[in-house]
Amino acid sequence: MKTVYHKANTRGFADHGWLKSYHSFSFANYYNPERMNFGALRVLNDDQVASGMGFGAHPHSNMEIISIPLEGDLEHKDSMGTTAVIRKGEIQVMSAGTGVQHSEYNRSRDELVKFLQIWVIPNKMNVQPRYDQINISENAEINTFQQILSPSPEDDGVWIHQDAWFHLANFEKGCSREYRLKKAGNGVYIFILKGSAKIGDQVLETRDGFGIWQTDAFQLEALEDSEILLMEVPMVI
């Protein structure tokens, strides 16, 4: 078993006034050669967008882009003709493939938008761009690993072009569950959205990240009521 621990306050940080963004991995002006990615997980940005502000139209290609709102409403528009609003309790995915432009805005006059922007390197290049979003709160249960992303359109959650599985864990204090990896050669990056948890002897606090690989399973224990995102991805890309 191998592990890597990223304490919350060691992340990169950018303050653009209207945008405050914490980077778990190298992104834009934040460069750390030891934190380029975790396997196929290339970007994990913890973003806060001021009211009335947002990202203007910009291009992407050959990347699986996932957005998970934490607070507020985020408006999405893209060159595929999609106009949508994503809210807490939903997940959005966009396969950039051969190329797509999109914009993201906070249309509220008085509320912040907080969301996770996640990029996963795909296993198939130059696919036709696509967009999807679903409600994940309807099937949420406490003290379980709720699957919110997989490689299959037939599975629970959204799907992407990669052998990756994402789960949300809303654990009550004292809850302990074993997570078994879906595929040999994968690793899991755990991100504490709120609360605190423990894996082995490692205690994780809010916004800490912890990667684990070369193992078939591990035990996750909540030290208080906690919300945790688990991102299983291939370690070889």
C-alpha cells in the first residue's frame, strides 16, 4: 500500500477578487512538480465565485470535466447548445473530446457559488463532445458509499470515458466502512468536504486530500459527522 497526504493549507491558492480557488494539483499559475496529478485525476479545484461573476467562454478538449456544486446555483452554457443551472445535490459532466467551449456564471445578486471543478484524463481521445447532469440527492443515503460516477451509462451516476468511479460518503460520527477498489491498478483520492475522518493511522480534516493505491481495500472511519468524496482512478495513464 502506498499513500500521499495533502493537508488543506498546502494547496495552491489564487485570489482573483471575483474568484477564489484552491488547487489540489498544479493549475494555472500554481505549479508544484510533486503535485501534477493523482493518476488520471488531473485537476481538483475548490472554487468560490462571487455574485454576478463567472468564467467567460473558454475552450477545452480531450478532458472529462466534472462539476459538483457545494453552495449556490451555477449557470452553464456551451457550444453544443446547452444552457443549464446546476445546484447542490447535482453533478455535471462534460466530455470535451474534439473540442468544446463553455462558460460558467453565478447569476445570483447576493449569494456565493461554491463548487468543485474536477478534470479526469480520458482513456479515449477525440470523442464527440457531450454534456450531462443528474440529481444525486434523490438516492442519497447516510453511512454508505453512494456511487455518483462510473465508466458505464448503465450504472448509477454520470459516466465518463475512463475506468473511474466516484462515491460520496455522508457518514455519521463513528461510522466505519470498507471501500473495495473496483479495478486492479486503480487508486483512490479521498477529499474531505466537511468533518474529519481516519484511514489507518492518518487523520483527515476538512479539505484535506489523501491518496491511496497498491491496495485492494481500505477502512474509512468518520470521527464526526462528515461528507467525503472518494475518486477512484487508474494510476497509469
